[in-house]
Amino acid sequence: MAQRTRVVITGAGVLSPLGLDLATFWSALLAGKSGAAPIQRFDTTGFTTTIACELKGFDASTWLRKPEMRRMDPFCQYGMVAAQLALEDSGLDLSTVDMERFGVITASGIGGLISIEDAHTQYMEKGPGRIPPMFIPMMISDILPGQIAMKFGMKGPNYATVSACASSSHAIANAAMTIRAGLADRVLTGGAEAAITPLGIGGFNALQALSTRNHEPERASRPFDKDRDGFVMGEGAVILLVESLEAAQERGATILAEISGAGMTADAHHLTAPAPEGEGAQRAMRLALADAGLPAEAIDHINTHGTSTPAGDIAEIQGIARVFGEHGKRIAINSTKSMTGHLLGAAGAIECLATAMALKHGMVPPTINVDNPDPALELPVLTQVAKRDMTHAISNTFGFGGHNASLLLSRWTE
């Protein structure tokens, strides 16, 4: 039987609430820094939640020309810049590769919400004739991979995945499968989100999903703490360059981590609540292990979905306990959402990157704000940065609609 094509990560671009480059992002995670603060983008008078993890200091004009910017919603701007940063980080010379075998598979759970709100305002104030001509192309989620392909000339598989908070993990899994299937040698993949808007915050408030700890924003995202009261919304983008191992080694690329497996399932249970005992999450993790050909005992670290919601956190820990048994007590379990907030459709990508960096450096970022661990937790959660010798790790993401995705990453060693 032919050996399966191995897939590796060779470049990363990140725009996060903790920093606008990989080094700053990683050092902030290790330092346990929160990206939460009072919302600056709009007047929050009357809103139940007035805090979020916004990008700070981002100026799209540093990377994009003004005509480009006018045709892009902020989520697309974020993704375009992150793609450029990923290519720069990879050291790849685009003139040397077959662009017909270069794909772009990215994600956004919500897409151009800012463009939707702006166009609706124009319609209500000035009538249908004043809806911007580029409104539709600016707000659809698939415009990001299209824009990236047009800018850089990539002509391979090109599409977006939309599965709520699991969107970018699905994109990364699809990118790996595309390379394994022989349909591409390289794929830019990841996610972008810009939903910190009146409708975004107001809509999640209507669902009672967001934290209302407005008086201390940096302590509001508190996964696994008994006093958690919802998630803190984040924004930004992470784009990864993934390549076949053969293509990466052929050009002498520096490898960040290997994507060894992926598991994807559906709860088929409830619109917003997880299945009891994380049943769908259990199957996703087991499928990821099977895809990688690894036993449960091989996993050293899990970056949880860990949103800081009352039901979701416990269901995930229950799921991990069912899959890993006694070994679960030896796994370094954390949630970087405690610092970045919840990037919705970009959550899987930013947490995949954090997991890859943890494997590379042998350091696991803490889960901050766990002052009083929920007594229902069946497994311990890491609350301090920890140095660990790790080989394999899982990054979990789960979305409204019962979408579950688990990515299994392996430390790269020559």
C-alpha cells in the first residue's frame, strides 16, 4: 500500500488581539496576557456587553492599497494581511512553484458583517439605489480565498468553509485532505473574523452567550471557572501555509509542525447546546487519533474549545475524560480563549497555531482567570505556563449547529 502523503505547516501569519505578529502573539500567550478591553469600535450605550478582544493598532493601509481596501470588508482585510505574513514567514518564492497546484481554503463563520450593517444603513437612510455596488462581493465568506488567489495568482482548489466556530478547523482539515488526495502541493488555509459590531455583540447578547463582566474585561474570559458567564468575542485572522512534506523538504522549508490527523463529526442534537458528555466531541477526537494512527496515550496536550460558557466547558472536559481515561490526568489541558477571546470562525486557526507553537517550543500557555475551578471538572486544567516535553497534541473546535472538529498535530523532528 502506498504511503500516505504527509502534510506540514511551513508558514504562519497572525493578526490577533494579543499582537499583530507571531512573536508578539506567542510571548503574550506565555505571559498570560488578556486581550480584552472596553469596545472602541462603536458606542456600546444600552448593550449588555461592552467589552471584547479587538485588534489594537491595526492599519490595513500598511499592507494594502486604498483601492483594495475599499473593496474589502475588514474580515477580508485581516485575512489578506495574514496571508501575506504567512507567505513571508514561509520564505516561499512564488516564482518557483506551480501555481495551478497551489490552493486557498479559508474560513469565516460570519463573513462581512460590517459591510452588511453599513449597506443596510445606506438602504434605510437613502433607499435601494444607494446600496453599494460591491456590497455582495464584500460580505460573502468565500471572497477571502478568491481575493488571496487573485492577489498572488494561486489557481488550485479555492473555497471557504462555514461551520460557525469550527469553520477554520474544517478549512485546515480540508487543506490537509486536499494535499493528501494529490489535488495540490500547497494550500493557504485558516480563518478571519470581524464581528465586533452592534449586530454581532447584540445578537450574541440576545442568545445570552457573552460575558457581562464589563467592570473587569481582562478577567471576563474564564474557561472552566465556576463563575464563568459566557465568552468574550475576539477578532482577527490566522493564515497558515501547509505543504506536502515532499514539497517542503524540496525547497528546504522550516517546518513548524505536522498535521497528522483530523476528526470531524456532528452532534445532531441542538442548535446551540453541546451533546451530553461531549458525545460528538468524543467521536471527533477518536477519529483524529485513528486518522493519525495513534493511541490515546500518545497525546500530551489539548488546546480545548474552552469558550467560558457554562454548558460547553463541562461537556468538553467530560468528552476528553471519556476518550482518554486515566491518561487524561497527564494531558496538559488549556484554553487560549481565556486570553484571545473567541474569534468565532477564526478560532480553530488561532488555536491550531498556538498548539503548533506549544509543540515546537515545549511550552504550554496557561488558562488564565481560573480562580475557582468548576467542581464538575473531571480533569485538571493548566492554569500556569508549563514546560513540557510533547510529541502530539489536539486542538478542538466546536460550533453552533453541532459541528465538531479536532486537529491532531505532531512536533516536527528531523
